[in-house]
Amino acid sequence: MKVRNLMKMAVPKDLSYQADNSRRGYLFTMHIVVVNIAMTKERLINSGFYDLAAHISRKGGI
């Protein structure tokens, strides 16, 4: 499952398999380089997530 999702996000096949076959849990694998490459700030914003840093800088605070 993780392999397909990472490959949809333009991560190479070998790096996707490496992240998927890790024996570590999800908390460790979310900090590896492959996931950081796949989940950039621009992709998250385009997926509908909200950019809190931009909102704070526009409003001058929360």
C-alpha cells in the first residue's frame, strides 16, 4: 500500500520499496528522506491542506 502511494507521488520505485520494507513503525518512516521528498509543502497545499504559516504572516498573528 505504501509503495503505490509513494509511487503516485513521483518517488522512484526502489526508494518506495525501501521505505515500505522498513521494519520500523509509521512514526519512524514518516521522517525518512523518501517521505520528505514526496510530501512537499506545495503538494500538500494543492491537495487541500491549509498553509498556516502564510495565514499567520498575513494576519500578523493567530
